[in-house]
Amino acid sequence: MVSLRFPFLFSQPKKHPNGISRATTSRPFSATTTAVACAVAAGAAAFAGIAATHKSKNTKQENPFIQNALNFLFSNHLLAPWASLSLADPLPSVVEAKTGASFPSVIFESRRLLGIGLRKKRILGLKNIDVYAFGVYADADEVRNILGEKHGKLSVSELKERKEFKEGLMDGDICMTIRLQIVYSKLSIRSVRSAFEESVGSRLQKFGEQDNKELLQRFTSQFKDEYKIPRGSVIELSREHGHVLRTTINGMEMGSIQSKLLCRSILDLYIGEDPFDKQAKEDIESKLASLLQVDV
């Protein structure tokens, strides 16, 4: 595995408690929301009961306080927020259990999360640190449209072993995003730049037929020293149509480079033959293959 280089020793950040499984899902409604709903329901029942009791005891005289309270409770002012609350269950975020990093199930409206993983770095040969969690996304419709006709009749297990399918994904004009979420609190932008120089540089050399130092420098120069990447920062490396690699840090555009070779080299770090997280690669390949089998 290609290693990250760090100029000095860092202290390990505090880890979140380990979950039961690698990924967990977040709940779409909070405890506060549930409590408020119960309170409103209980209040409505209580007022209704008081009103009914009062009416049975004295049908000829209305209590203006109770009547006003009921009018307010069931008025448009109170019901409007609840009337607009959708009960549809949105796609939940996926949480990397070891670090607590959360990844939305869908980004850019159509790119679906295929799998999540963890980039680790061994320091001085003594211990591993968790550098960042990552999620791999792809446009599901484009995967089916571009790869479905040729590979759609194969089973998931057959697709995972089919080299042509993997090559089609790596080289196809399919919109994909690698979303990195920093979990190491002492990571500097200089370390990120140095790491990409090594890892992406080795892939450019592997797939390229000529010297690509200029291409590598164009990519790594986007990670300027003035940018800060504290824990929780998000770096997105997106392959757009036409094999354009677009880089953002916390939603801020860093630059775009049109290069099929660069796009492939980035993807190879996460879903290639020697990925950063082998289990993540397996999960991603299974999900990709399943996209050709059913609508999701």
C-alpha cells in the first residue's frame, strides 16, 4: 500500500466508541421532535377532556377560557408547522463506526453512496492512526446506462470477477465523487499535499506512458498552505463529464483539471488493485454490481 508521509509525529485523536458494525445509520427524527409531538397530542387530549367534562356539567354556559384555549390549540397557527412536516422517511446518512464520520446517502441529487472506508497511516512503524474516512459515490443512472447493456445480465458475483466491468467503471464517462472527511485533528494541508504527491504520483507513473510531473504538480498545487483542514473538514474529488477532475475543500472550489489519466489515478487509490481499504473496495464493488440488477 502506498504510504502517506508526515513530517513529524502527531498525537492520536480521541476515537468515538466502536459500533456493533462498520456502518450505522442516523435517525431521521430527533428525540426532541418526538417529545414535542407527544406534548401536543397530550395537550389536545387534556383540553378536549376538560371541555367535555365542563360541557356535561353545564351545557347552558360556555367557559370562555377553555373555549379560547381550544380555539388556539386547533387554530392554523399551531397546526401549520405540523401540517407541513413530511412523514416520508429520507435516506439516512451512513456513519463510519470507528471514527463517527457521517456520510450522506446521496450527494449532488443523483450520486449514491456505494461504500465507506478508512485511510490509515502507520507512524514510525509503531502504531496506526486514522487519517480520514472516505465515501465513494457514483451516479446510479449513468452506471446502468453506460455499463448495463454490456454487463447487466450477469450476476453480482460474476460482475465482481469481471475485469471489463471494473475497467468500464474506471475509464467510463461516469460522474463519481470521492468524499474525504478528516478525522485526524493534527493533519495539515501540507501533509495532504505531500501524501497526494506520493500516492497519486505513483498511479500516474503506473498508468501513464510518459512523464506526468507537470500534471501531478497542477493537481497538488490546489492544496495551498493557507487552507486549514481541522477535524471534520471535507475534501471532495469529483470526476465530472468529460473526465474533468473537480476538487473542493469544505464546499470551496479549488480547481478543475481535464485528464482521464488523473481521474483514473485518483479512483485507483480507493477501488483499484491496491486500495487504501480492501474491505471498502469489496463493499463498493458489490454495490456497483447490484446497481445493474435492480432499481435503487
